[in-house]
Amino acid sequence: MVRGLIAFLLAVAAACVPGVAWADGGAPLTADAEVEVSAEGDAARMEDCAFAVEAFTCSRTGSARDIDGVSYGYSYRLSDPSMVAVVNTADYAVMFVPAEVAERFDIRADDAASGGPVEQLETLLAALDANFSTGVSPLGAQDSWYVFSGEPGDENDAHLEVEGVSYDFARELKEGYYYVTISGPTDDFDVKAEVRPAQMVSGVLVPADAAQVEAAGGPLEQLGDFLANLDYSPLWVTLRTCGVAIVFVFVLGLAAAYFTMRISKRAQDIFDTIFTIPMVLPPTVCGFLLLMALGRNTALGRFFQDVGFPLVFSWQATVIAAVVVAFPLMYRSARGAFESLDPNMLDAARTLGWSNGRIFMRLMLPLAWSSIASGTVLAFARALGEFGCTLFLAGNQLGATRTIPIAIYFEWMNGNTEATWFWTIVLLVFSFVVILFINLWSRHTTRYRRRSDHEGRSPKPRRNGTRGGRRRERGDKAVSGAEEAELAVLDNCGAEGGAR
């Protein structure tokens, strides 16, 4: 039923939200009607073209990190050195065609004739890129192209300089790993700021008659295929993480709230600041601090690593991140609920000989349960939407640490718009249910502007612990846990006063 509801919402979003387009019957994704794009968006061919593109990939972001301790500028991973690759920047596009591929399909870099192989290849790649470049400059809008051919990985053949910027394709910088690198004239040249690479696309060229370009079915059929092939692991990771985290948050939040109620005012200010600060700090700051405290370079991190219970870049790290960011909400809700209790009631319970544990379990918890339950649900919702701290501390490991918010970010960065919308809608549904539950719970447990039983008349004097001779007969009707706790204290106080 839940999957059916999500599928319905996804279908509505696909039909109504701009930017989400389901291919219809294999129709091309560009204005050029001659281009035929596969239903999966990874293959394309066109009329009167000897070749087609398969295994198309789009990398939205590269990396400026060193590779094996050596800086190569800005780099993209390339799946295979025999693939055609294009780096799209803010001002131009640089396309590399391996020499063997260029010879096989008669693609000459200096051939700029209209309708020639070079233009056909640009058109095919632009048509495929149109399905992945939402939010960035599309390849099809690029006016300036630099096309060259050479031997993949060769420092001379696979190298091109454009306006002082070096482009090297299919470089094997690690054994079995190939890269496209962009570097400037100096070591301190900021490629990302100066060149502004938008994406790197690549694909395999095959004969047109051998290409596997399957047309898409209708919208409902596409939706069914999408749901059948979707990886649901982010949903299970998220629910498991939040389920375990909320247990720790509930216990720790109640304990912290009760602890701060029993210490001096000056100490309260200090501990209250410590317990609340994760709520005002950016999640990435919390993740960085946790990484520095629990990382594998620390004594604590090495200890847990040795015992087989790693605290970073593991599923346990997602729980720790969720607990840290959700804890302040639970703590503040419980603290506010305990502070709103009548202190005279607590003192009355102490005069009757109740222990602190009994007062907490039999009086404070029942009376404050409405606010505590709301705080628990809010903390669960906060853990559900946690992103920055989790990414810092746990990373992005599919099936292990990739939660729904992380999946949304990386699916969007990889150009998978349909999956991005799906997980966004799932998170919206969860958030809607949480807020609705809080509203219904508050309406059920809170009475606003409660009318007086006396309607403006003066109450009658007490007789035997009651007003106007009316006794509370708890056996006549069911009472809530909070009312039962309050009545128990008042009845015991009345009994003690009568005995005196």
C-alpha cells in the first residue's frame, strides 16, 4: 500500500512538475527530430549516421584532490580509455576521440562540415546530455567546440591546451583507473573557479545497425520499470538508522533534562548550552568535530576499529550523527515539559515519602508525556532529514550509509532527476505524516481555554477534600495517566491532612 501511494505521488509529480520528463515512445530529447534516444537515456542514434553512442555517462562533479599524493589539477574518472569524452566548461567544450575510434568511423577533428561526422557526434552527445544536465549548462547550448583525436593516455596525443589550460584524456594515474585531468599554467591555478567545468560526458561509439536503442513505453509502463529497478536501500538504511537513533535520543534526552533540573542554576546554564549547541551549529560543523574526535587517527577511533566496531564511515556512524543532531530537540522538549510542572505537586509527593525515582516514573513522566511524545516525533523527523553531519562522518556508501537525503544529493549531482524526485517525494510524505501526527496528538492531549465547571460562580467550600460535596469517583470513568498521577498525589495529600 505504501509503495502504491508513493508510485501514485511520483506519477503526479512526473506529470505536473516542470523538469521531470518521461520519454514518450522513444521520442528524441532534443529539438532535432532525427535523434532517437533510448528509454534509459544511455544510448542514441540518428538517421544517416554510421555510428551510434552507447554506455553514455555524465559526471556532474570532478575532484581536485591529489591522486596517490600527486596533484593533477581537477580530474574526472573515465570508465574506459576507448570512450569518447567531452569536458563542458562555461565558455567552450573540449572533445577527445580516441585514434582507433576516429579511424574506424572516419571522424576527422578538422572536419567542421555541416552534417559531417563531427557535428553528428556532437548532436548525439548533446541529445543524451539533455537528460542529465538539469541545473547546469547543457552541452547542446555550447557554441564553441574544440575537437581533437589521439592515442588515449599519451602525454602528447591525448593532450590539448586551450587558452593556457591543459586537458589530458584517458590517463592511467592508478593501475586500472583512468582519468580526464584539467590543469592550469601554474600550481596555484584554481581550475574550478577559472575554467568552471560543468560536467564531463563519455560514451562508446558502435555501428549504428548494432546499437541497442530501445524505445520507451507509455508513462505508466516507464513508471513501473523505474520502481522495479530502483535501489530501495536508502529507505531501509534511513529507517533502520532513525529507529535505533531515536531510542538513544529518547533515553539520553530524558536523562539530560532530569539531570539539569537537579543542579544549580549556574551549572544549568553551562550544561544547557552544551546540550543545545548541536541545534544551532551547522550540521557539517557537527560532522567535522565528530570526525576529528572519533576518526581513525584518534585513540578512541583506533580502539573501536581494532575491536571491529568502527565509529566512522560505517552504519554506526549514521546512528551517531542522527543522535547528535536530533538530541537537542528531545532535550529541549523534555526540559520544557518538566519545568512546566507545578513544583508544589512535586513537593507534595516528597512529603508523602515518594522517592525521586517514583516521582519521575509515576508523576513527572505521565504529566509531561504529551510534550515528551511530541519531542520524540520531532527528533525522529530531524534524524530522518539529517544530511551534512552524516555525510561528513559516515560518507556515501550504497547500502550501508547512504540515507535518503544523501541519495537525493548524489542522484541530483549524477543527473538522475527521476530518482531525485522519487526520494524527495518520499521525504515529503514522511514529513507530512510526522507533522500531521504532532497536530493530532496535540489536539487530543491539550485542552485550550477550558471552560470552568462553575461558569463564573464562586466555588463551594471544600468538604473532605472535594468542592461542593462532589467526590471524584475514578471508577466511574477512565482517566489519563497524567490525571491519575495528579489525583493520586492530591488524594494522598488530603488523606494526610485529614489525619493531622
